[in-house]
Amino acid sequence: MSLPPDVKPYRRTPEFTEATVPSGLLRAHDTKPGVWGLIHVLEGRLAYRVTDPRRPASEALLTPEGEPGVVEPTIRHAVEPIGAVRFYVEFHRLEHDGIRLNQPDR
């Protein structure tokens, strides 16, 4: 899966490690409508699970060599460090000519 072509990055988290990942990311959570995420793993391995009942359950092992994990708007998901890891999440939303289109900050 990839991001739609009309979304633009607007914010990113700090880098997290297995010791600093917020507990909210470890349990099922989602983004707001219109907000996409890319999970970038810089070191190590991170399990990315889609847990939303509207999608088939799935799990991907994210690594620095692989593609970022794509987070769809409003779809429940969680991550789990597999040993030592360093990663961040980049958030994207719809923009047209540099103007945000009715999408909330998150």
C-alpha cells in the first residue's frame, strides 16, 4: 500500500526507541479522518499490526531496508518493537495548492 498522490507531510514525531515508544502506540489506536501516517524504521525491527475490524488482520515486519509502514486514516493499528529499534512516524494530509483541506491537526 502507498499514500495517495495528493497528500503532503505536515508533522513528524520525535524518534522513538524500544524504551521510549509511547504506550499509546503499543495498543490499538488510529489517526483522525484524512490523516495518513508513514512509519519509518531507522534501526532494528518493528512489528506493525492492523487490528481494525473493517480490514483483514495483518502484520508486517518493518525494517530500515524495507518500505515504511502505511497507516490509513481511522484504521486501528498498533506497533511492537522486536528488540532494539529506532523509528518515527510522519503524518500526511490532503492539500491543494499548499492549502490544507478540512483536515484536523494530529
